Amino acid sequence: MRTLIAGKWIVGWNGKSHTLIPNGVVVFEGQRVLYVGQSFEGRVDKRIDAAGKLVCPGFIDTHVHSGHRASHRLISDTGRPLYFGQPFLEISVPKEGKTVSGDPRYLKPGDKELNAALELNATFTTVELLRNGVTTFVEFGSNISVQKALLEQLKRLGTRAYLGPGYDCGRWVGDSKGRLRRILDPEGGLRGLKQAVEFIREHDGACDGRVKGILVPREVETSTIELLEQTLLHADKLRVPMATHAAYSVLEFHDIVREHLMTPIELLHKIGMLRPTLNIGHGNFIAEGPNLNYSGGHDLQLMGHAGCSISHCPINIARRGRILNDWKSYRDAGVNISIGSDTYPRDMIMNMRTASLMGKIVGQDYFKAPASEVFEAATVGGARSLGRDDLGRLQEGSLADIVIIDFQGRNSLRYGPVRDPIKSLVECGVGDDVDTVIVDGRICMERGVIPDVDVSRLAADAQAAGEAIWSTLQDWDPCGRTAEQASPWSFPLASAG
Ligand SMILES: [Zn+2]
């Protein structure tokens, strides 16, 4: 079937960069784009009227941790300074012998609520991403049950994703003072890698090619050199991309320097992992960073020379008082910047705006991190990190992953007069402005409606799951705090009566 979309603005591709086509059309047939331009004279079977709207490539979210992220709500505007803002140390490290209650990533097979929780988390993640115009996402290292649950939802909802169970050589536990201790398990890391390789062998190319594999040793500091070397070996054999958290935390930076006498980026360089298809999450604590007081570093040069990719998650790091220092230096060095959400909200448009504003503020220069560059990062930047030249752009032959964005949806006046659609989108847009999403030539969401998904039910289920996590914090928090103690209300609760 051949479908034509006629829009007020089309974002095309000239071989080097996006282009803006006023009053243009996109035609796709099967999985692929057939034509992008001013007008199309050939036969079409279906027409989609996007008058007044923007038609652009689907977004690529390169940093997704599956789930509703309810535990992360406990660290809004609060936390413990001893972790230097690192979110997962705040709310994902349970008391020794306990698990984070209500989160299926920490439940063991056999737990009776496991399957329902897995399904809810996978559905919530996939639907939230779809609702926000994300047509491809990268899951960043959740366990195999989470990956399998996502696979089911991808089959049903039609999104494209890179999956692979994450692995590491140990986990953190906390004592009653909040002190961290790592339980080391180098053999467990190698077993995890083996499981990931088997998962990828079985599922790479599933769902007509929408599902691809990725190898994710979760963090550099929880991986042995052997595990990273083996990961590289298998990535080459399987021809898959890799992702890992590196240069992402003050503690991790110091751990690696102490143990290996080099920075996390130097370590990845030494192993030979730096390459365009290595997605470094978040890559913002590098040797040149002014906050680390590290002398003589040249991480940016190493990253740029290798053309490696970072998943920059601007909302997530800004919320913890962190920055990328800075956007333009990374671009100038040759680093490929992609954008990830990491946690809530999985809103690529808000993330683009935050990346742009952060780039200007940190660089003290309003020419930095312009709308064009953050839009490129959210589309082709993500595609490059996956080694794909058929995603993140609309041109003849590329995959038909297309979003339509409505500047006036729900009677919004937020955009005001629109002159340049990309600048307007980055400055004024939110994910809910996404009107229609097409993945692989199939309409997955039309005018905000995703077939067979009850969004209000999903929201209610996620709320209930969140309440369960918050109300049981004292059982698994290393310091035994209640939610109120860990995360005081923004204003005092009014007393009843
Ligand atoms: Zn992450």
C-alpha cells in the first residue's frame, strides 16, 4: 500500500543534513519512504492530511530504563549529598538482603506479582515513548525478564527498539548509614554476557527487523576489564552496537581512576571500545570537566577522535544539578551527541529544549546548541550511534518512521505564530503535541490514539504501583526511612479537619 502525507512543513534529508520543505509531501510504501518533496504525481492508495502540521522523522531515544520510574519520584528536589547527585544510588540500592519493593527489575522469578508488574512496566514504557513520538529506543541494561516483556509489547504496539539484557560484575548494597558496598561477582558478569549473546542470537531481527540486539555492560566501574574485552569481541562477531554508563558519576570517575590509574574514557580507549556505535551514557564527567579537578586530561579528544557517541539525557542530569560541559565542545571535538530520556518524562521535545538551553547557559553563548543541532541529535545522532543510515531521516529508501506534530492540538496557543517549525518545536513544544506516529510504514498512533491501549487504565495502574513502592520504602531503604523522611512534601500536608 502506498500512503501520501501532505503537511505544512516536511523535514527532508539532502544527504548531509535535514532540510525544510514548506507545503510538501512524504510518500511511503511498505516499510520504506518512496518520495519526499514538493509534490507527487504517481498513484497513491491513502492520503493523510497534515495541513498546518509538521511531518518529520521519528525520534530516537538512546537511553531508556524500562518502567514507570516511580522510585525516582522520591528524589525530586532532595537526596543525599554523599552520592554527588547519582540517582540510582539514591533509590535503587536496597538494604542488604532486601529488594526494591514493587519494581520488577528487582523481583526474582517465582514472585507472584512479577508477570503483572513486568507487563505493566513494558506497556507503560512502550506507550509513553510512542505517545512522545519516539519510533526507536535503546533499552539501557535491564534484566532479561524486562527485555522479554518489552519484546511482547513491541510485537503488539509496533515500535522499533534495541534490546539486550544488561550485565555487570556485582551489585551495590547499602548499610544503615547509607554507605555503599559492592558485592563482587566477576563470573556473574561473564554469565550475563553469555545470556545477552544468546538473547541477541535468538531475537535480533525479530518483528520484521524492528527489534535489534545491543550489548550493555551496565557500568564501567561494575565491569572487569575481561568483561569489557569480551563484550567488544562479541559486538564484532554479532555486528551489534554497545552501550554502557561511563564518565557519568563523580564516584565512578574516582573509582576508575583509583583502580585503573586512568579515567573511564581512557580505560574504554585502552580496551579499544571507543567507536561510533559505542553509546556512552552520559559521558559528562570527563577529565576536562571543571568540577573534577583532574589535570592533563584529554578525554574529549579521545572520544572525538573515535567519533564515539554519548547519550545526553539533559532533563535527568539537570534535575540533579549536573551539566554537559559543554555541547559545542563535544560537537567540535567530533563526539556524536544523541539524546536519551533515561527517566521520566520520556519527552524528547522537552529534552531537546533542555539540551539547547543547557548548551547556551553552560557555554554562556546563545549561538550554542541551536535548535538545528538538538533536533539532529534526537534523530540522526541516535541513528549514528546504532550504525544506521536508514533511520532518523526522511529520504527515498529510508525506513518509514515518521511523526506528525500538531502545533495547535488541544486548542494550544503555546506556539504562537510559527515561522521556523524546528525552532518553534524546540522552544515551545511538548511530547503531547505529537499527533500521529508511523513506524516501519505502519500507523501506530493516529491523532493521539494508540489502538488497543487504555491510557487511563495504564495511568491508574502505574499510580497504584507507585503508591506501593513509596509506601514500602522503609522496608528496603538501607537507612529505614519512610517516603516522607526521604522525600519531604513540597508544602506541608494540611491536617484533616
Ligand atoms: Zn542510565
